[in-house]
Amino acid sequence: MRLLLLVSLIAATLLTPGTAGAQPGPWLEAEAGALSGTVVESGVEGFSGTGYVAGFDEPADTLTITIPDSPGGLHDLTVRYATPYGPKNAALSLNGTAIGEVPLPESASFTEATGSKLLLAEGDNTLTFGTGWGWYLVDAISVTPSAPPEPGLHEAEDGELNGTVVESAVPGFSGRGYVAGFDTGTDSVTITIPDSPGGLHDLTIRYATPYGAKTASLSLNGSGLGDVQFPANPTFTTISAGKVLLVEGDNTVTITNNWGWYLIDAIKVTPSAPRGPHRVTGALTDPAATPEAKGLMRYLAANYGRTILSGQQDQASIDWVEQNTGEVPAVGGYDLMDYSPSRVERGTVGRDVDHAIAHDRRGGVVTMAWHWNAPSGLIDQPGKEWWRGFYTDATTFDVAAALADPSSADHRLLIRDMDAIAVQLKRLADAEVPVLWRPLHEAEGGWFWWGAKGPEAAKELYRLLHQRLVGHHGLHNLIWVWNSVAPEWYPGDDVVDVVSMDSYPPQGDHGPVIGPYERLVELGQDRRLVALGEVGSIPDPDLLAAYEARWSWFVTWSGSFIQDGVVNPLDFVRRVYAHERVITLDELPDFKTTPGQCTATLRVVARWGRGFHAEVTVRHPENSPSAGWRVSWQLGEGQRIDSQWSSKITTSGSTATAVNLPWNAGIAPGGSTTFGFLATGSPTAPALTCAIG
């Protein structure tokens, strides 16, 4: 294992405010050091002391400066130098051990290079300059104690390395270096968080990805914590990795390769603030949404943060869950893949629309994906067969080119495919099935052709699909579910009802997937439901509660993911489906009729003797017309409704309920309607409850 102690360009974002830019301590003159093959000169003006050291032109040329009587510990290094022949690198050794190089930017006159650090021993230390990339001049050095690390910051290079190494070649890291070498499956670094008081903490990771976007797997105290996606960033930056539930005392966070070739500089944990109330409503982006779609969305919004809906992909796997747990998943996951025209013309026959209608008839929720076989350009060779045509590597179809030319054959094929899928979605609409519609899933991964040309093409295709299905075909039974985390891929608030991601953590990891959850909450500005479109490993419901990871639903992928007893052991699956916080099909209400919220206010217009005249104003906050409304209140002692208008009022005991008439059932978005009544008794100010259909 290499241990490079030189630190370059410590990042200001990880320093405590006010600690950066410390002034150099006493200067130690280079000409007083021990020379080997180097010489003291004075021809270049601006040096301090009696001269400077030059002659770094042979591999063995060195300068050794003694740092006397050090208290030990991490120190900032400042080098006073000149590089009249262009930028150079000086090789350094501390107490006889090579510690890397210090960059010396070009400067014809003497100047200072800062940002590097030395871990000094107590007592005398020696710092040796080797030629490195030579022909430079050294005037003096200074070392000063480094500022203490920021509270909660833990350096990766102090962790336990497994197949990884500490390096320092990429500038901008903190501490003594960073951890690299994540290139095989088990490579990892385990960082200890000592003496924690315990509790929920926010976790951030300081990283660099000079080779493009990457993914790491996390675990806490040996238990899986899900994955964290590192966006492409060639220099060191920070990213939220969600939350960690620390135990009292020492804790360990392990970062394991997954999709490797990234650099880990440090982690930071800070106590989490209590999660505030969500701002999710039951409103849909489609003002003309069907009553069934509005009812489902209202139910999901009301349930959000309370429980999670169970889900399973593929009818055969749904049946397996029922046979082995005695419970039916609340959400049935289906796919329009085999309705893709380039598959149909090769003989496929789709069955999932029939399965979806049957699941709906049982009272279940339907979610639909579309593994869209490319409209053209199927390679159809071994390993790239036609039935793999949704993968980028199995087709030559260029979505960006097709979108750029609406007159092209490929653009016409895109529309043809959308129209074919609209036929199937219309079958669901005619059957009054609301659909959690998740097209173009996992776009940001790039492994599907719809994401292969980057975010702009994927967003344009999504919006075109939305316009074609909703605007052209009039499909209003769809709840639009976006399925990527990165903000640059997000197609817009006007076409997204739910934000989601797909989670396939390492085997045995049943963590809360908290990092992506936090990022999706931010992506949707906490106004969108957040869901797990697909999972390999089902998250543990107890951990979901502990981490406040309020996923709306999960859908376990089919086949071996649910049935092999390894990814999700059967005892665990049974515990999940029996959990009080997990909704199964038999626990679903008649969600299609879930009422929405409205507000109602009562005003006494006039009063006389033993009677009064009242008006009630009903206001509708949703973005689509209401299909009816209902207002209830408690009558005061001795009160009786004598007459009414603009509503039908009934009483049961002391409860009065007013419902709309046919002509005023539909209240415009943001609008209101008023009804009135005459009553016997003293006026009161009752609490009104209001619901819209």
C-alpha cells in the first residue's frame, strides 16, 4: 500500500470559516540546508537570506532542510521558489520517506507555493527536495500548524483500506490525501466515526470523478445503506449521501467500489434536523385527469409518509408472492414491451394489459413501464438480439437525430410506436384503470437508447410522448412518473406527477435508500411524491421509519429477485408483507373515489328572533375541475334546517351534510361556489369539513 503524505490545495469548502490562509511561520533558508549536487546562487534578485539553492538538473540532486523542535502533527508547508524555465514539480521526502511532489507554477521571480501539508514527527524533521521535474530555484520554506479539521469531518486516508490506495496527485483534497484504486468489485475504504452520541445524521461525501459519472455502494456498521451516484466532476466536490442512523459510540461507514474509478477525499456527518411537513398535494399536472386518476393520486398523497405500498413486477411473480406469503402486492408492475411495433412484427404478443385490468378488478394499483424496443436499427446479432432492442448496444437507432428531423423516417417511426402504445393505454382508460405511467425509465444510465444521447434528447422525447398521449390521443388516466435522479435530466414540473428511481444495491442490503430519497425530495421541491420504481432488494420497513425515508411505493423486480431466496430471503419477504407499515392489496381502500380537500366558510347574513340566514362558500384548490363536493358540520343545540338553495342538505342526528346539485358540481380550479340555508335556532360558528370528488 502506498501512503503519500503530501497534501495539495486543501479545499476551502471543508475548512472551518476563518482558518484558511494562515500566515507562514519563521522561514528556514534553503542555503543553510544540506546540499547534494546542488549549489547556492544569488544571480536572480528577490531572494531572502544570503542566496537560494539551484542546480536541480540530475536525478540525484537534492536539498535537505531540517525543521527543528517540531511539536509534531499536521502542518501547512509554504515553499518560496522561482521557476524561470516554466512550471516544475519538486519531489519531496519527509524523514527519508518519499511523499510525492509539490507543483511549482511558472514564476520568473521569487514567489510562494502554498496548500501542501506535512505530517511532522515530534522533534527534528528533515524535508528533502529531489530533482523531480527540475531546473527550479528554492529560496526558503515555512511550516505552520494546520487548522483543526471541521467538526464532523473524517478523512478517507485515515480509514481502513481494502484494495485501495492513498494518493495525492489530483489537487484540491483535504487532510493528507485521498483514497483511489476503486477498480475491482471488493475495493473499499472503511472510515470510523468515533465517539458519536448516536441518532440520525446527514452524510456528505467529498469526491472527484475525473473519468465521468460513477456509483458507490455504502454500508453503515456492516449493514447495507444503498448506493450513491457521483455526477461527473474532475475536481473535488461534495454530494449529499442522505442520512445515517448512528449508534452511540464508534461507527463505521464503508464505501465499496460498485461502478468504480472515483476518488474519495472525506466524509462528513452532522446531526439531522427534524423533517418538516411535506408539501405534496393530490393535484395532477393533467387538468383533465379522470376521476379514477385523481382519486388514486389523492390517496397516494394522503398516505405519503404514513405507510408504503408493496409492489411486484410481472404477473407470474405477483402470483408467487401471493402463494408464498398469503398476501397480494398492492401495486402490480406491468410492461408494454411486447406491444412495441418492432417486437410485434417479429411475433410477440403482449399480455400485460390484460393482467393489469385483472389486477385493477381485484382492487389493486397498476404501474406500467415500457421497455421500448428501438423503432429501427436493431443489430440482431448474438449478444445483441432483436429482443434486446431497448438496450443502447443492441441498436443503431439515434434518438437525437430522429428528434432533430421531424420529416425523417425515424421520427415517423417514433410517432408510430407512440400511437401503438396509445391503443393499449386506451384499453386501460376504457376499463377505468388509472395508471402510474413510468416511461423512459433509467434514462440517465445511458444503457437504454432513449438515454444514450444525453439529457436533452431524453427530455425532448419524454415531452413529445406526453404531448402525443395526452394532447393528441386524449389519454387522461395517466399519472406521469419520472425515473431519474439527476436534475439535468428532469423534464419539467408541468409533465411530472411523481419522481422515482430504481434501486439495485448489493446482495443483503435492505437499507432505506436514503441518499437517492433525499435527492428526489429536492428534485421535486418536496411537492412531488417520491417512489421506488424498481428494487432488487426490498428496503426494510423498520429502517424506512428510522430514516424517515418516505417512499410512496416499491416494486420488486421479477424472477430471481423475488424468488431465489437470496436477494430477498423468504422469511424477510414474509416479514415485509406482514409489516404494519406496508400496505397490501387487501388493505387498499376504494382509492378511485378518494375525495380531495377543499375549504368551506360560513357567514351569517341575517338573524331574527329564533332564526337566521347563512351562506357557505366552497373553495376548490386543485388544478382541475371538481366532479362534486360535500360539506359537513355539527348543528348547534336546538338548530334545525328549514330551507336551502344551491345544495341538497340532509341531517343525521346533529350532523348536517350539504352536497352539490348537478349544475354546480364542477368548481373551476381555484374557483368557488356558494350555497345557503335558513335555520331555526341561535347562530353558531361550526367547524366545517369539506371534500371534493
